[in-house]
Amino acid sequence: MAIKNLAAERMSDFRRVLKRAGLDGYLTTDRLEQRYLSGIDLSDGEAVFLITPRKGYCITKRLIVSKMTPAAAFLKTEAVAYGGMLQGALDKIKKLGLKRVAFDPALVDLENGQLLLQAGLCRASGLIGEMRMAKYADEVAKLRKACQIAWQSFEEVKSQIKTGMTEDEVRILMALAMHKRGADSIPFNIVCFGENTADAHHTPSKTRKLKAEEAVLMDFGCYYEGYTSDMTRSWWHGKKEPAFYTKIWNIVDQARQAGVKALRAGASADAVDAAARAVIEKAGYGKEFFHTTGHGIGLQEHDRPILRAGAPDVLEENYVVTVEPGIYFDGRWGIRLEDSFLVTKNGSKKLTQK
């Protein structure tokens, strides 16, 4: 069944955000914000969106006009000369008589930011970023599919991993398996053997071969219709798993379970981090857990909220986050276990499974 696109609903909801903020409009050149509001995948620099409490405008080059057709019911597309999109949007603001128009300063470069300020626009951070944390039904469906692709691909590839293969050969197997199942692209695909598993974001080697008895860590995800998955698995390759490896694996797994148990609408990001971190610290390995417990996923593989100590965010229903505690011994091996979850009123639903 085709996934219903709720971009029109998001656009309508964003107009209400503008009204509550007392703004006459919002200008964005950011491709992720544009995809969120229109449902259409644009490249950097292909369009400028101007959204008012009553109407949305896409100022773009003639080449892109037909691409915007699916959003025609709620986004009016106007073509301007090549290189004139930003000025075209500013001219539109003047023509419409808009007085208080905002932009997000974190999403434009310094030159364009200064230009917008000189044109009379004001700064407003995170208007769409705040909206993006709680997912609409179509976003949840795409995230679920992306997670399913990743999980099923790992199940296929793990059985193919043999002694003597390089990290890069396994990476390629994973990429092919995910593409075969419908992935649009592979944003990250980490494969680590032995001592490399202690490197949290290792780049797979074309020469490092898997030995008969050593640790393996894989951290991977894919994009499906613009939305990403993220999961990590760690295990011992061989029949002589060291007792210490088993001990640490179980501690990390207990930390993961504690973090998952803390997930629910109304819980703070700080509390989820604390729940997982407490297990590892109690076991005496707090210094070996040196990253956050998790993060949001959606249009980006690392998004808000961030599950870390002191994080200000409070989880709400339909946030999608990872839980990924880890313990790492530099020069030896490391273990990280990660799954993605949909936050619900009373808990969460695991997405990285069948």
C-alpha cells in the first residue's frame, strides 16, 4: 500500500505556528525543511520557500517547476531567472506587504544571513526543527520501513560473514542488501573488526581482514523515501568467546534495556540517558561509555532530541529515537548495541525488528 503523504497537513500546521509566533512569514532555503513542508526532495540551492499564515510560495528556477507539481494544492510555484531565487523571495515579501518575516540563522550561511537581515527579516530559531521531532503518520511509516530494510539486511549478511573477509567487503554486502530491499541511499555503514570495534565511528578498511576469534561491530542504516534507520550490533566471531567479552556485552545489553524502559512520553532526554548510563557506571565502566545514549532520527540520521546528560528536551508521543549505550577498550575491542524506537504514551515500540 502506498504511504499517504501528509505534507499538506504539515504545511497547514506550520502556518498555525507562524500565527502563534506573530510572524507574517518564514523564509527557508534549507532542503530538509523544504522536503518536510512539501514532501518533495530538492537539492541544495534549487528553491527558496516563503510561507505565510495564509499561503506558501516556492521561488525556483524554471527547470524545477514541474518537479513541484505534487505540492501545487498548497504551495504556489513561481519561476525566476537563474541565480535570482533569494532576491525573488525578497521581492515577493515586499509585494505582499509582509512586515515581520523570519528565517533560521542556523540554516543559512553568513553572507545570506546578513543579506536577509539587511532586507528587514528577523531571526527565529527552530520553528520547523521543533515540529520535526514529533513524527506524522507518513513519517513513522517511512521510518518503520527504513528500519525493516536495515534489520532484514543484517539478518541476511551476518550469515555470510566469514573469516578472511575485509571490513570493506562486508560493508559492500550490507549496502547491496539494503539497496536490494528498496533503500534510496546509505548514509553510514560502519564495519569494524577486532581493535577497530573500539573506534566508535571507524571507517571500514579495505585491507583489515576478519580473524578466526575476534570482536565484530556493525553500525548501519539507510534512507527510505527521505527517512533514515539506525542500528548497531556487536558479537564475537568464533567459538571461543572470552568470558570478559560476554560480561561486557551483558552489561551493555542491560544498559540498553534500562534506557528503553525509561522511554515514554513525558520522560526527559536527560532521564533516559541517566537510566542507561547508571547501569554502566555501577558496573565500573563509566569512563568507557563516552558518547550519548541516543538521538532522534528522521530526515537526518542524527537529529533532535539528543539523549544526553543535561538535555532540555522532553519526549513526546511519536518521537523516534535510538538507544545505543556502549563500552570501549582502546586497542582491544568495543561493544555497542543500538535499536530505534517510536515513543508512545506509555512506553515505546521497537522499529528495528520484523
